[in-house]
Amino acid sequence: MANLLYRIGHFGFRRRGTVVSAWVLLLGVLVVGLVSVGTAATSSVSIPGTESQRALDALADEFPQAAGAAGTVAVRAPEGESVLDPAGRAVVTAVVQEAGEVPGVVAAASPYDTQAISRDGRYALVSVQFGEVADALSEQQRSAYEAIGEGAPEGWAVAAGGEPLMTEPAVGSTEAIGVAVALVVLVITFGSLVAAGMTMVNALIGLGVGMVTILLLGHVVDLTSVTPVLALMLGLAVGIDYSLFITSRYRHNVATGLDRQEAAGRAVGTAGSAVVFAGLTVVIALAGLSVVGIPFLTSMGLAAAGTVAVAVLVAVTLLPALLGFAGDRVLSRRQRTAYAATGQHVDPEDATSNHGFTWGRWVVKARVPVLVVGVAALGVLAIPAAGMQLALPDDGTAPVGTSKREAYDLIAEGFGEGFNGRLVMVVHGEDPGAVQTAAEQAASVVTGTAGVLAAAPGGTSADGRTALVAVVPASGPTEEATFELVRDLRTALASTADATGTEIALTGVTAVGVDISDKLRDALPIYLLVVVGLSFLLLMLVFRSLLVPLKATAGFLLTVGATFGATVAIFQWGWLVQLVGLDTAGPLVSFLPVLLIGILFGLAMDYEVFLVSRMREDFVHGETAEQAIVSGVGHGARVVVAAALIMISVFSGFILVDDPIIKSMGFALAFGVLVDAFVVRLSLVPAVMSFLGDKAWWLPRWLDKTLPDVDIEGEGLRGAPDQATEPAARI
């Protein structure tokens, strides 16, 4: 591996004009293609094989007129007035008429026909049906729908909510803040604007290729609105980090006296090997989401894995070409000045001036308190994770002041929380008579179930083979009581379905949330086995050790526990919500845990490979176990700290997005990287490694002979031409 990457680095440096032109041309062709065909519409979430999805599919077949986006316009009369008064009727009727005139609306039902009027007469609900699904609605249609009731008389409250206002999260301006911070970190790390800019440009070209490819693939496969956002998060973060790692090794090689081209080849051969294997762990973790069996998670994982793979490819091919163009400007001014005065380069990783060596010595010396305090602190942070609740997001967590949030609050005020999470019971059979009987019996069963506020007929298909029953829970759509109600109703209705020879299924946002949670719970053990198992084998191959991969996995468990705990405390319990700009706390989105596990595992292994690969390299080259630990931390700390700060800044940029799903993902990833890099990898890992000593690198002889030698340490490069002896770090 090291020899192959060494040759690639040499080629990229030597043929830099050709390599840079090829990547720029590829990006240009992709951009032209995207401009020509445009971006594809995003798809909605689907969970094949679940009861709620079967019910949704039946609705689309039997009630095509209701297959589009459905919204609700809530109307509230001023105190002392009523929607039943002549003046109130005029206002509501005007709202119904306005809703019916919105482009794309096929029906706007009057509350006087549907009886959707509160008991006190102050609240009314106008049901709005679009002909197209929410993802297909234009911005003009959404704006027109959201503007319903703006001309209502003073004192009247009118707000539109529901599916038509489901929009793709906007991340452009907020993410630019994270990129700016990352650039500042690079400038401080390198002391060179050229090195920082070159690293950023390299990452952005890779990100551009990956993102445009994903947007083009959206014309071939279904992608949700969150898929490109996740790919953007990871592609940008790892792209900068991987380029940073190789550039840092290149500067170190130059400082030891290597020729520029040789320095680039060796940097790609050694640090590039670590980048390749670090990237592979991320790709495995993300692609492993396919085993969950939920299409939108599969597309999210594969899309993000693709951007990471492109980031790796760009780092080992385009970066050495850019280094060739940068010349000495990739070095800091202090290094260039010192070389001009003395003819000798200043090594930025010199043990006498690098605080990483000081930190490494201190951790080895204080390994017991470091382990005790570190594990105890992460354990305390993980405590809230025991109370984690999962659900699909609803308009109740939308930012205060938005139309959909106002509509949610008005409905809750006038009709109760359950009206925001209404369930739909779908009764289907071949005999119309049996279907009608089953619907009546099912409605009776539902009405007699605790936690149900009301149940009413919702219509019958033209052939009489499908009937709908609207079910209103007493509790809100994301409350645990509603989840339990869905499970209880499904159990209770099973006997009715068997007795009548029909199929009875529950659907709705809450029911879909229950199905997603249950499916994820069943798939999680398999996912962990596949991802952790494959990554364990990969790390064992890289480090030629059994204990190092085991330690890496244990550290990850500490990271993910603390991350879940902090995320639950803020986003579910509402602690310190002002820090993240969240208006209302609530359950975490159902797929966040499995997504977070996959991403954080890959990123955690990134830092593990960056740090421990240098320990392994120095140990193989003759240093003692303790010297190798201090040397690994000393040489790696600067890069790991910079890489972690960059990832934290990139992910934190997404916390500024209004969408609560993106906000929670950005926070969890930023916090997870913070904990993993600074507490686990830079503190607990060297402490544990010092306890293990030489045993850390133990591998059964038979297994050592079986595993292929990937030579991540670059041992095969020791005999390469123009070799300069690299001074060993002293402790």
C-alpha cells in the first residue's frame, strides 16, 4: 500500500499540471451536466414492509385524490367572538375560498361541512388537499399556501400548517461560517496562508465533485432532502482533515531535508496510507446503514460514503500536485526565514517546541488519574441517554413565529394535542360488505380503547373495498403515550381483522414513527455486528494487533454514550436550548441514533488511525513502547487537534440551521468529535497504551502470517532514493 501511494504521490507532484487539469475538467463537466438537467425532486420517507407503509400504499391506490400533500389551516376568533356568528362565518368562508385558489390545491373543505369546529366555537380547521406530493410543490405554491389569512380582520388568527410546508433545509450561509472558522484553524496550524488555502481548495474540489455527482444521481435514485446535507457535512469535514494530515507530513518531510518531490511521495505513502484506511472505516460505517433495510437511510449512507471516498481520492492524487505548485510557500514565514539565514529547515514538529510531546509525557506519567477522571466524566455525560425518546419530528418543534408552528399551537389550543397527530385506520378486503362491517366493529374497538379521544368514518373507496376511519388520540403525536396507543390498537384490531377476513392497518406520522423505531431497534444489533466487525478486522490489519482495535472500539462506546447523553439533555429535556437556538425541545428524530453511531464510529477511527499509526510507525522503526506513545502523541497531537477543531467548526455551522433535524445532527456530530478527539483519543488512548506497553502490538504468530502486510508505516520506503534520516523524538 505504502509503495503504491508513494508512486502516486510522486506522479502527482511530477505531472501536477495534468493532474490538476484533470480534476478541474471533471468538476467542470459535472457542473455543466447538473446545470443542463437541474436538480431532481427529493423523495419522501418510506419504510417498505411495515404496516404504516402498506396502509399508505393502499391509500395511494384507492384514494388517488388524497395522494397529494394534505394541510390544515387553523382559524381562531377573537375572545368573545365565534366562528358560528355571521361575521365569523364570513371570515372563515373567505379563508376557505382563499385556500381553494392556491395553485395546485384540488380541494379545500369548509369546517361547516366537516364539523371541524371546537366546542367553544372559537376555533375552526380548514382541510386543504393538493394534487401533488409535498416534495413536488414549488416555492411559489408553498408561499401562497403559507400566506393564507394574511388579510384576516384584526384579532383573528389564521395559520397554515402540515405537509405543504415541508421544505428542504437551507444550509448555505450558515455552513460558510464553519468553513471560515476551519480556514482560520488551518492558517494558525500551518502559519502559512498558502498552505491553508491550498488545503481548503483541495477539499472543496473534492466536495464539489462528490456533491454534484450526488445531485445528478438524484435523477436516477430517490434521495431525501437530508441526504445531500449529510453528504455535505461529512465530505467537507473529512476532505479538509485528510488534506491537513498529508500536508502536515509533507512539511515535516521537507524540514528533515528531503527533496520536494520525494517529500510529497513519502507523505502520500505514509500519511496517505493512514488516510486511505481512515477513509475506509468511515465508508464501511456509512455503507453499513444498508443492512438496516430502510431505503432513505441506505441512500443517505451510500451518498455520504461516496463523498468520503472522493475526499480520499482527491487527497492522495490532487494534493501532491497542488504541493508541487505551492513550492516553499507551503512552509511558514518563520521556516522560510530560518532556512534563508542558516540553510537549515525548522521542523514544526520538533520535540523541543512541540507541546504535543509535553502532553504525551504528562498523560503517560498521570495515566491512572487520566483514566479515572476521563471515564467517570464520560459516564456522567451518558446518564441522560437512558431516557432517550425517539419519534418523527412534527410542527410542534418548528421555530416559533413560523406559520406551521402557529397552526400547530392553534390546533392544540382549540382541539387538544391529539388533533396534531391524528391516525388513519385503513380497512381493506375483497368483500365490500365485510369491509363495512369490519370498519364499524373496528371503530367500536377504537372508541373503547383508553387514550382515544374520538373515532369517525373517513370515507369509502369507489369499489367499496377500502374504508377509512379517522382516529384522534388524547395525547400529542410525539408523546410516548401515543406510541403505546398505536401498539395497543394494532394488537386489539388483529382479532377484528381475522374475524371479518379483512386487513386493518394504522398509519399516520405517529404510526410511521413507531414502525421506524421498531425496525431500527431490530436492525441495530446486526448493524453494529457488521460495522464494528469489519472495522475491527481493518484496524487489526493496519496495526497488526488485537488489543489496539479492541481499545479503539471501547473508546468509541464511551464517545457515543456521552454524545447521546448530551444530545438528549439539550434537544429532548430542554437544557441550555438557548445555546443551540432551539425553541422547543422534544423527542429525537427516530433515525438519529443509528445514523450517529455510523458516522461517529467512522470519524472516531479516523483519529485513532491518525494518532496510533504514528505510534506504530515509530515502534516498528526501533523506539520503545513508551517512546513511541509520546512520539505518536507529539507528532499527531497538532494535526488531531487541528482536524478536530475543523470538524467541530464545520458541524457546528449546521447548528445554526432552523430545521431541528439538521440542528440536532450538527450538534451531536460536533460534540461527539469534541469528546472523541480530546478526551478519548488524546487522553484515554495514550494512557491505556502506556499500561499495555509492548503487549499493545501483540498478534498471534499464525494470524500475523495469515494477514496481508499493508505496510501503513512505510517500512518499504526506507530503501527509496534520496532518503533522509528522520530524527527520533526523545522523551
